[in-house]
Amino acid sequence: KHPDAVENATEKINEMMNSLKNAIELIDKQIIKDWVEDLVLEKTFIGLKFQEAIFKKIALIKKVDYRLASPEEESQGIDGFIGGISVSIKPTTYKTKDALREEIKTKIIFYNKTKSGLEIDADEILKEQL
């Protein structure tokens, strides 16, 4: 039916591998440093600001207090507490990582950054009776 399918696929993959090799050659120490700075300084800072905003909003809706996790609690996958319930806050992309989800034994609030702000999926915690 498709006598050239294997050969065509092999050729395409070979071209892609060559492109990848060329791209890797262009990565230098400065590019790596810029990426790390962006990750550590920008993304981590922004993530923490998102967490705080989400905790405040959900606690306000539920009319309870919230607090951020201690370093020891963070090591257990807890980002904070809403009305005494442990909560982890994750981007919606985390939903696709099922293997990792099994390790978190707490309620999860998901968020998605949009142009106009944040979309929050807090069903797990909003349904919980405090």
C-alpha cells in the first residue's frame, strides 16, 4: 500500500535529528544562564504571587483563614492551608502528569494563566466542608 512509508519516515526523522543537533550546537553558557535566571527569578516569583492570590481568593469565598506552608510542609507537597485543609496549587498542565499526582496527598487547586488574569479550578477545596 505504502512502499515508501518507512523510507519517508526515516528521512523525516533524520532531518529533524539534524535540526536538533544544530540547535543544540547553538546553546552556550549565556543562553543557559539567561534561561536559569528566567526560571528562578521570574517564574518562581510569579508562581508564588499566583499562589498567594489564589489562597486569598478561595479563603475569602469560604470565609476562612489561610496560611502559607512552612518549609517542612512544602517538602510534603503542601503549598498552604485554607481553613485548616492542606492545599497544593498547580498549573493546569500538571493534570496530565498522573504519575506525579499520586504523590500529593492533599487537595489540589489548579490555575491557568490567561491574558486577563487567572482561571482557577478549586472544586476539590470548594466542595470540602470546613
